[in-house]
Amino acid sequence: MRSGRGTAVVCALGVVACALSVALVITVGQAGIGVADVWRVVAARLGGADAGLTPLREGIVWELRLPRALLAAVCGAGLGLCGAVLQSLLRNPLADPFVLGVSSGASTGAVSVVVLGVGGGALSLSAGAFAGAALSFALVLLLAHTSGGTTDRVLLSGIAAMQLFSALTSLIVFVSADAEQTRGVLFWLLGSLGSASWAEVAVGAGALALTLVVCLARAHALDAFAFGPEAAAALGVRVRRMRLTLLLVTALLTAVLVSSAGAIGFVGLVLPHAARAACGPAHRRLLPVTALLGAVFLVWVDTAARTLLAPRELPVGVATSLLGVPAFVLILHRGRRGRGAPGRAGAGL
């Protein structure tokens, strides 16, 4: 399965699994919608024959459930992709998309718009979150540059920015928010796909496609980073430029996803390890497999989050953490056993 042909087969199966997952989760709920209804609605919206459903049921499919399922797939794929890139780039198995402080900055930006009214009504919650994420990442780059720009410095700068913006978010909510605002902000901070729109799906999918293309084009450089920056430089990789490029595109994608769905943890931390176990460490295989695995995973987790406690909805970030922690413990356990076996030093962690 580790040949190029095997990878193509795995990716094709992943695309099919993702499409079927999206079609199936749309049918989950109290509206009594079947898979055939979903396909008819999609065909009708794309110029085919009338779907034959009531406007209400068609609206449930097209305006509510389909964009939500697609945004879940985009977020899962994007967070998994960013996690795989950052773990290799920073040579840290615990790195995930939020290690650069992007999530905390987005949270501060969103809270500033909702609670403090920053922007005077001209900024939406998503726009404020994106602005906060960009500000946080700029601070990380500045701190890392002034302290030497090494991998360790980037990680430490990200941790510092994460703590700073988390504290600012808590301060704003504590000082200025009323009970209703606090409840709404807290739900968003824990991750929510309930307000998904076609515009957010389009922006997220575009950012995901751009990041995937950029990272796949630099897959060999990411392979070289596994041996350290000095070895990568000896192999002809422009280390500083490559690191900056990949950090920028992953931070951009994370900012877009967090501004749309809030902070969804553990997807970017756990799934790259699962994908490595399935397809090996070569990034030309690892990146698309991780993205597809993340898409399928988050589609089903979000469905469970919105249905298991119905009519109440569980924040999807809570659901991913409840599932992610046991999975991460399992990966740690397998990695510990793998280090004792020859030829498996790179397995798991």
C-alpha cells in the first residue's frame, strides 16, 4: 500500500468515503430525509430536475445540513493537514495548528467584536476572529525573529502568544460581557459549526486547496526536515524561506478555519499520527491521507455532537477532545511499544 499506486487507491477510497459520509450525515435528524432526497436536491440546485420535496425539506438539506457537513469536512481536512505539516516542520510530535497562537488570537478578535463592539458593527465575528489570528501570528513571527528564528524559538513564541491572547480573551469576557454574551462566546470558543454558510464553505475550501497545493509542492522539503534543519540545508533546502512559507500558509488556513468554526482541538494533533501509521512518513502520501481522514472524522463527530443530546447541541470542540484524549493515549502507548522493536523508531510518537 505504500507504493504510488497504493496511495492513489487509498486517496480515491478516501474521497468516496468522504462523499458518502457527507450524504449520510445529512439524513441524520428528525426531518426524515433520505440519501436519495439529498442527491435529488443537489442535482436540482445544479440545474437538474425538480427535487420533488417541500421547500422546507429542501431548505433543510441545502441551507442547513449540507453547508454544515461540508464545512466540517473542510475544517477536519484543514486542521489535520496543518498538524501534519507543523509536526514535521517543527520536529515536534505534539505540535498542532494552535501551537502558533493562532486560535487564541482568533478568540480574542471574536470576543472583541462581540463584547466590545470593535469595528463599530462593520466587522462580523468571523472577520474579527481572522484579524485576531493574523495579529497573533505576526506577534509570533516577530518574537521568533528577534530571538533567533530557530524551531524551538518558534514553538516558545507560539506558547507565549497563546497564553497572552487567552488571558486577554478571559479579561474581556470577565470585565465587559453580560451573561447572554458570555454564553454565546463560550459556545463559539468551544467550537461550533451551527452557523455554517456557503460563503464560509467556499472560503475555507479555497484556503484548504491553496495550502494543500503549496505543501504538496514542498513535500520533499518536509521529508528533509525530518532529519533536522542542518540536514535539510545540506540537501539543498532553503531552510528559513521554506519554514516561513509553510508557517504562513498553515497559519492562514488555521485562521480561516477558526474564524468559521471556533477552536476545535485534537484533530490536528492526533490524526497525523494515525495517518502516519497507515501510510508511512513520506509527505506526498501523508498529507492527502491526513486531510481525507480528518474530513471523514470531523463530519461524523459533528453529527454526533448535534444529535446525541438533542434538542441541545454539544460544542464540536468538546466532542473532539472527548474522543481525542483516549486516541492520543493509545498512540502514546503504541509509540512506547514501537520504540522497543527494531525498525519502528518512527512509529507513533
